[in-house]
Amino acid sequence: MRILVVGATGQVGAIVAGALGERHEVIGLSRSSDPRLDLLDADSISAALTRIGRVDAVVDCAGGAPFLPLRQLTSELVLAGVRTKMLGKVDLLLHGHPWVADGGSFTFTTGITARRVVPGEAWRRSPTARSSPSCAPRRPRCRAASA
């Protein structure tokens, strides 16, 4: 299979690209690759996919979130995290689906913030965060949608 890994230079993306590369052709793209693919820039998504051509699957490992004490957070920082961790993935699906083979797939990964509270994370200061089921340690999960 020919698989595009978005965010391939990050911690999760590098591991995913390495594991998939043992059995498949992997094209790893990121904000620093050539071609460049930035989830905050829809034009870069389209340009990168036009350049690499058709793939059988897309695995998205890109995105980040601000890990700051509550007093240092701003609406802009939180919005930047939402744009990459949520809206950027929507753009990747909208602009990417024409480049995925029939029967292909998109897989969207999530990082540590979906599994447990991270030291320095603002939400830790929330009085409900420690009792919230979403903060309990759990196995990593991936969500996939067929193209």
C-alpha cells in the first residue's frame, strides 16, 4: 500500500511512519517537509497531495496543544490547538479525499491529552479534571473513516 503519514516528523508520526514503512510505501509529510503540508493552510494540503499523487490511505498524526499553566493560556493559544487538532483534520479530509483510492481510508490519531492529564496542562487545575472519566488512563485509540 502507498500510505501518507501527516505529521511524520513528530513524536507519534515518526513511530507510525517507521512501523508502516516496514511493510508499505510511506510518504511522510509535515510543515517542514518537501512538499510542505500544514494543516493550518488548506492550500498547502491541496498542493502537497497534487504533488505526491494518489495514495491508498492517510494517517494523520499532526497537531499540537498548548501545555501551559492556566495563567499563561490565552484564547488565541487554545484556538490554535483547536485549529490543528480538529479543524485541520477536517480540511485534510475535505481536500484529501479525492486523492485516496477507492476503498482507502483516513485514520486520525490523538495524543496523550486524550488518555491522561499532562503535568503543566491547564485543565489539571480544574476541580473536576481528576474525577473526570476522560482523565483516567486508558489504551490509545484511533478513529478511522472510510473515504
